[in-house]
Amino acid sequence: MNWIIKSKKNLYCHTNLNNLLNSSWIDISEFNWVMSDLDVINYSKEKLPIDFRESYSILTAENFRTIIESDIQIIWGVISAVKKSETPKFNIEKFPYAEGNENVWKNNYFQIENSVFEITAWDSSYTIVKFRNEDLSKKFKNHFDEAIELNKHKF
């Protein structure tokens, strides 16, 4: 299932990972995380485990927790969850991206071939979340009842 959040009922601000992932619906320790094409604001002064000069970063769950707890807000970017036992599969020359990518609006289009789910931050206005796992999608929707199906979203 593919979802979009445009209201901020349960979010402090769009794609604030502390609100989005620091909850009962997901166990982030089950995944490694790919963060790419990031444009961010509102993060604490502590050193984050991301090199913002790079196009993407692959993070362990422990390093990703540091990102979540930093209260970072992602304006543009793609966050992908991949099972710990797998290596993320994507074209290194064409890393996942948000800005200017019309494919983020397509149902079931994943930029990392083996991601379990992907979050796209779209201009600090929308949070798009796509799932391959129906149970995880249901947990997300139960937590974020304001999420609407991506294919029913109208601009």
C-alpha cells in the first residue's frame, strides 16, 4: 500500500523522523537505512552519522536512531528501509532522489529494488510512504489515520 500525509495531525512537521518513526508501529532495528538526496533543517548541533556532501548514506539501525533522535526535518529526500541481511540494490550512478522525480507519485514504484518500505520527503509539504509489506502498511495506517492512499491524492 502507498500512502501520503499532507496534514500534520500526528507530525510536528513533515518528514520529521522523530514523529514518523519513533513510535509503536515500526521496529527500526530490523533494517539498515539508505538516506539519499537530502535537504534538511532543524537538527541539533551534535555530529550526525551522515556526510551531507555525499549523494547517499547507508546507515545501521543504531546510526539511524541517532538521526531520528536529532529532531531533523527533511525537506527533500528519500529514506529506504532494507532488511539487515541484504545489501541495498540500486544503481549507484542514479541514486534514489525526490526533487524532480515524478516516479515518487507512482504506486508501487520503489527506488531501491529490495527496500521493504520507502519514505519520500517532498518539499516539506508531503510525506509519501510506500510499503511492500501489507502488515507493516496496516500498522502505519493505524498510527497515522490522516494518511490517504497515494492514488487518491489530488493536488
